[in-house]
Amino acid sequence: MNWKRNSSSDFTGKFTGGRNLTEALAKVRSLNQSGIGAILDYCSFRPRSGHPFDLVTHEVQRIKKSSVSLPGPRGFVLKLSRLIPLNLHGNKMPDNFSGKSGKGFFTEFFGEIEFITVTLADAGVEVIIDHDDELSMDTRMTIYHFLAEKFNFKLPTVYFTVQVQNSEGLTLLNRILTDEIITGKYAGIVLVKGYQSGQGSNNNGRRNFRAAIDLCLDRIHNVGLNIATHDEDIIQYGINRIKKSKIKPSDSFVQFSQALGIKDSLTLRIAGDGFNVCKYVPYGDYRYLIPSLAEMLRKNRKIQNYFAGELKNKFAELKG
């Protein structure tokens, strides 16, 4: 099976792992055969009430079971807001759990997050706390530190996504690195450029991204780093900086990642040069998968242009 070919006749097959874990793991195996890892993102619905953990818990248990006989994904994305029932959801999650039932749910929330992480860690899968517009930075940081205290002493198992499009992102990154090093833990970091607008924003974003790479690589013995971008200038800067730091390309603490279906030739080239590289592979029911893709498009103009070109080619093909 060619991982660059659609996994279904559906156009979205080029950009997703499919409708379920079985299809997604088939895509993972195809990627692995090309020397490329995978970061899975399970796009599920969030119920209005009750406990939404069951869906994700069931999914990660299946991942662990499959890893016994087959190579599994390198990482698994946790979009924290998907784990909160809509009737308890708010921009500052801790503030909304002040009542008796809220406190009970919040305690359970941490317990479930820990169980999910244990299950994935046992399967050798890293956990990525994703950027989440629906939750405050403090909330996500609290959960990251809670997990890092338990899982990041021997290896960088839990990663935190940092948007570095502005100086605030660099300040946050420096804070995380300093805190983790002082306490003797590894800092797991996924660097993304983040949403940008305005004149000169792209150049500023690149400058900040390079500075963020420098911050991480200067402390690489205490950091697990994922450089998540399609920007070839930033990728080349990262490669040059890794070589200058005399870090082996195959060092498991450093990796690159791009979205499935976007700049696949670039991903293959990075892998061919001996570097660790992954594809971001969203999967799930298309009712929840498509909005996730749309959100990715909204925040990245380059991906918008790429996707528009793919659509144009597809329409031309359908017209025949």
C-alpha cells in the first residue's frame, strides 16, 4: 500500500488516516515502511454530558494492543477540550469546576488523563498536549506539568505544543525549559509557528521559530524536540543547527513533522537524510474529522493554497 495514495476513493483520504483506527494503523504501517513515523489524532465527538473519556480510553487501549505485534504510532495528540462534556466546558476549565460536581469531574479528569498517558507510554507512544483555543494556557500548562512530573524523568514522554509566532511564545518556551531543567525532568516540546496575520508577520514568525529552535537545541540533553512545520527555510535552519550542534540526525530526541498529504516529497527527503520525521495523521468519523481539517486550513495560508490546488486538480479530474 502506498501511503501517498488515497486510502479510499474519498478525496479526504489523502489528508487523513481514515474513518477508524484500523484504517489509521494501516496508514501508520505504510509510513513506517518509508522510514516515516506517525502522530495520530483521534477526532471524536464531545457529548453534552456524561464522561467522554471512554471513547479515547478505548482507542488508546486498542493502540497498545496493536503495538504488541505491529509498529505503532510515535505520538498521539490529546486535544483536551474534546474530553470535557459541553455542559461543563468553558475557557478557563478550573474556574468552571468550583461546584461539587465540577470538582468531582476535575479530579476524574486528571485520573483519566493519567490513565491514557500510562497506556500510551506502555506502548512506546508519546503524548502531545495540543494547542487548544477553547482552553486557557494556564489550564493546559497545569495538565502538562501534572503529567511531566510523572512521566518525563527518564524520557520526554509528554510534549507540550508551543506557538512561537510572537515573543510571548518564546517567553513561554523559556519558562517551560527552565522549570523542567531545574526540577530534573525532560521538557517535551512541539514547536509550531501558529496563526499569523499582518504585514511582515511571516518573517517575524520565522525569526521567532529559529530562536525557539536555538533555545531547545542549546538544552537538547534535557529536551525532546519536535519541529512541526512545512516551511522549508525553517526546516533547513533546523537541520543545519542540528549538524552544528553535533547531534546525530537519528537522535530520537529530535524530530520533524508535517501534515499527511502536505509536502510529502519534503517529508521523504528529510527521512532520506537520516532524520526522524513524522506525519500528522488525523482520523475518525468524518463528521468530526472534516471540521478538524478545516481548522488547520483556517490557520495556515500555505496549507490553504496547497489544498486549493489539490481541489482544483480533483475537480479537473472529475470533469474528465
